[in-house]
Amino acid sequence: MLKVVSVSLGSSSRDKTTRATFLDQQVELSRQGTDGDMKKAIALIASLDGQVDAIGLGGIDLYLCAGKRKYIIRDAKKLASAAKVTPIVDGSGLKLTLERRVVESLATDFEGPPLKGARVLLVSSVDRWGMAETLAAHAKEIVFGDLLYALGIPIPLRTLRGVERLARVVAPIITQLPFSMLYPTGEKQKVHKPKHTEYFLWADWICGDFHYIRRNLPPRLDGKVILTNTTTAEDRELLRGRGCSYLITTTPVLDGRSFGMNVLEGCIVALIRQRGDIVSPETIEVYLNKLDLKPNIERLN
């Protein structure tokens, strides 16, 4: 059996272990939170190195992307360097490939509120550039919330070019900061501190990282579509109670849980290596075609 472990800076209360079958191969998937403790996460990765088939970085991205440029996050690089033998992934490869496919399919084949011509809020774009580009191609209007929700600056970004220009100036600086300054880690993921909820109310589709979404949820979101990932049964009930019409996760739900892109990418990398193929963007595309993964679409109200 292949084993893939996601080491997350998130809360350990969201931990989950399950098994699934991909291409006739059984895989054990595990998510292990370290409650925002970098030293604990580094030690856990080092202990797993050489003992499992792939390690995912959860609750943190190795890179931020804007256009053709990538900006490496210093804290994520520290985590990744703890693995010397086992491949370590952050899900960014699938965010640039699988999430594009998901958005394209939703734009043409979705029974709910249409994406084409919709008003869209993407809470953060530099961690999901594939989603950002594809949403922008179909939305009537779009707001990128990178400044609003990650940095607390009350400026909505409305074009991809605007995000790229900002990233050239800001990304080299913020990627050197402690990651906890940019993104909720550990128990902070449970904190509800809404800001700039006017954009949640404005949008027809609310997309992107679920922790940013959850942290800023207004009391009611009647009729809205949520496109996200890493949701639990508790999260689904929260969104149902707020009146959301649909919850769509970009990865399948396994044993009641949609795992992060880093977990799924770890599965694919483990399968590729087991079968003696070379891990590359092209090979990952081939395996995505073989797996034919579909988003999970759930009507809530």
C-alpha cells in the first residue's frame, strides 16, 4: 500500500486518515496538523522522510504564482528541506492544471447559478493562479482579494495584470515574512473575524482558499456558490446554515472529506514513482487524464 502524509501547519482538530484506490492501487492518505508549530512540522517531516511514499505541505504553499513568475515562501522552503529522500509537494502543480480543468467544466456544464457572466470573488489569487486565470476568462466581473484578506489592505484588485504588477513589488518582501502573518495557522483557523464582507455579498460565486472564506463569512450567503477545497462535514453544515446554494470542491470527497491539493498531488507523484515513470509536469498531466478526477458538487439549499 502506498502512503501519503500531509504535514499541515493547520489545526490538528482537522486531522484525518483514510484509504482510497487510484488506478487499482490502494493508497493510505493522512493529514496531520501541527497547530502552527514550525519546529514540530519540520521534525515530523524529518521523521517521515524515507518512511512514506510522498509528503504534502499543508496549510502553506511552497510558491506564490502570478503570471509566469514564482516566488518561493521562506518558511515553506525550510519545511521542504527537512525531506531528503521522500518527494515533497505542495499541490501547486495541480492548482495550475486540475483546477483549470475544474473551472472550465463548471463554466460549460453546471446546473446551478451560471459561472459565465457571474460576479466572482476569489479570496486569494497568487496561491491559485490557474483558478484565477480561468475564472477571469468567464466572469462578468471579478475581485481578487489578495490585499483584502491576506494583508488587510482595503483595496480590491480587479484584473490579472493588476495582481501581476502588485506581486512584482510585494511578493519578494512578503514571502520572507513569517507565514503566520499572511495566513491563519493552528487554532487561528477557527477564528471568525469577518472583514470586507461586502464583496462576499456582492459576488455570485465565492472561490478559493477555504480558511480565508470561513474566517470572513457574513451571517447570510443566500444563493451563493462556494468553490473551494479541504472542507469537512462541519464546514458543509456551516455553509448550509448560511444559505449557500452549492458547495463545489475541486477534489473528490473521500470518506466525508475533501483533502487538499497537496495530498492529491502526493498520491499522483507516488503512483508515478511506483510505476517507474519520471515525475514531470507532462507525466502528471498524463496521470490526471488516467484518473479522470471530477469535482464534488453538493447542493446545500
